[in-house]
Amino acid sequence: MLIGTVSPDFADLSPRQIAAWLDRFDPRAANGHVHGANLGVRGSIYRAAGGFAPLGEHEDVDLVVRCAAVKARVEASNAFDVLTSGRADGRTGGGYARYLYTDLLQ
């Protein structure tokens, strides 16, 4: 399993958010932060781990933990960076949108 990096689409962010992002993250550094968009996993490992669990949020983090539990090699990589939405309204209250619009600015 590979955990890549994720960068928000700056077109969706305020100048303050962009400055905070650039201050905290180096897209060239493998940081291991888990987002569904930045995961790569071999199908056999995915099946052995039971796939995504029907959780309200953080099912991606749960999948990484369960893949490691079935002895998958889990590595953070900077070999691929996923450009993702910087939307303000996320699917869950604890996801990436909340991070960008609340946590990042603290």
C-alpha cells in the first residue's frame, strides 16, 4: 500500500488558507497523511483487509490500519501528489474540508 501526498486546489482556497498550507506542507515530502484519494493498494491486500468498512468517516484511515494488520507493506511516498478539491462543505464533519476550513487556520 502506498500513501501519497495530497494538495488542495488553491483556486478553492483563500489567500490566508494558501499561506497556511504552504507554511505547513512540502509537497515533495512524504508525510503519510491518509486521504482516500491518495491511496494505492494491491487488490489482494484490499480484499484480505476486508475493503472499505461502512464507516461514517475515516474509512480510509481504518483501511490502512487493517491492511497493516494483514501484514501489508505500507509506505508513505512523495512519488505522486493528488490534487483534490478545496471545497468548504465536506461529506463528513471530520474530513478534509473541515481540516482546510477550521484546523488549518488555527
